[in-house]
Amino acid sequence: MTTIDYAREYLARGWRAIPLRAGTKQPATRGWPQLQVPPAEIEEYFTAVHNVGVVLGECSGWLVDVDLDCLEAIALAPRYLPWTGAVFGRPSAPRSHWLYHAPGLAPVKHSGPGGCIVEIRSTGQQTMFPGSAHPCGDRVEWALVGSPARVEAAQLTDRVLALAEACGSLKRGLADSAAGRVSDRGSFAGR
């Protein structure tokens, strides 16, 4: 499929597709939050070199992206997040984006040791979707290409918070363990 094919597919799903600059996550046009590409004019906005973004939240039928930003979040997500039929990622971060329909859900970002752990991307934000080349060079690809699950905003918020807390605890435990090994080596070397 071409970039234009992907953009056409997203528009057919009722998602607001926008062109992104080649090899980046950056919108190719100013005013992208309000941009509405008419299906008949798609080739005027997208070329083979563009990446494809989707504007999230209310304008796309309350499509939201749970963006898993660390390996721990990717590994633990199946235990904490509701099942969904729409998941994508890239070879170096597989299954790192889980899509849902969650009316009224606001963006939330959870950080911990080492930076961002997980975020809910919604109204006023966009995400680079399959049909794109990630800045690292990987192709963004579907893992599950079905329909996003419909969930209550409060339920998804609670599940994402629980995932973030579990990841934070895991990261802190690993850091404490590593610090203990270093201090053990230091005291051993001093004997």
C-alpha cells in the first residue's frame, strides 16, 4: 500500500488523516489540527514521500492512542490495558500504540525514572500511523488491524494509571537492584 492508500483507509474509517513531513512525526502543513482533507483531494495533500498522521480525539470519533514509551510498558500492557483490535508499532518498539474509542478522554502523560512511561494521546494531538517511516528508519506497521475497542474514559484512565505505576515500580526496583550490585562490588573491592 502507498501513503495515499493508507490515508484513504483512515479517512474511510472516519479518522482525520494529515500529511507529515517525510521521515518525521511533524505535520507538513500549518493549521493541522483543523485540516480536513477531502477524500477527492487526497492526492493534493499526500505524496509518496509523506508520512501519515491521524488527528486524535473528538474530530476522529474520539479515537485515542495509548502510546507505550518504554519496554516495560510494552511488556506489561496486555496485563493492564483492555483488549483492542487496533494495535501498531515498529520493529524496535512493537505493539507500542493501542487504539481505543473513548468519548471525552483527555490527554494524560505519565513519567517516571528515565522519562515518559505511557501517555494517552487525544484531542489536540496527532500520532504517526502505519504507512509511515519512523525517524529511526523503521517502518510503522499494524500488529492488529481491526477495530479499536470502545471503552469508558474513566476505565481507560484508571488502567493506564495502573500500568504507569507498575512500570514505575519495576523501573525503581531494577535501579535499586543495580545500585545494590554496584555498592556490593565497591565494598568487596575495598576488602
